[in-house]
Amino acid sequence: MNYLALQAGGSLGALAGILPFVFIFAVFYLVLILPQQKRQKKWQAMLAEIKTGDRVVTSGGIRGTIVAIKDDCFHLRVPPDNLRMEVTKASVQQLITADEEKK
């Protein structure tokens, strides 16, 4: 009889030992992973809707206008000398809207 009581208490102790790790993982998921997934989906949707003539900002801070679209890169025209450069799609950070251009 004593053996059964010890065995039942041992399984409860194991559950109590694992519970903090489960809680930490849940908080980690809600605070870090879920927002990052939402940002990634939003960025991919922005890349999918970019078309020729749109103004963009790259991760290096270069502002330019899209003049051609290839499979994995964009061709940008960068003022003031209308320099044409090729950048990867992954380097495009932001699409500049008309409201942001006025500022």
C-alpha cells in the first residue's frame, strides 16, 4: 500500500517538474515566434504585390524606383544620376507610398 502512494506522488512530482518548461515555451512562442511569423507573412505579401514603377527602400537604405522585375531580383533606378542597379528581392525592406513620399 505504501508503495502505491509513493508511486502516485512520484508521477505528480514529475508533472510539476515539467510544467515550468511548458509555461516558458508557451510564453516564448507568444512573445517571439508568433509576431515574427506575422511580420514575415506581411513582408512576403508586400514583395508579391511590388510592380514596375513602385518606389522602395532596401535594407542598405537605398531608395529607388523599380524598373524591371526578374525571378529573384529587382532592377532599381536610383536618383540623382538615374543609376541602374540590381538588388535581390530579399534586400527590399519597404514599399514607399505616395503619403510617405510627400513627407
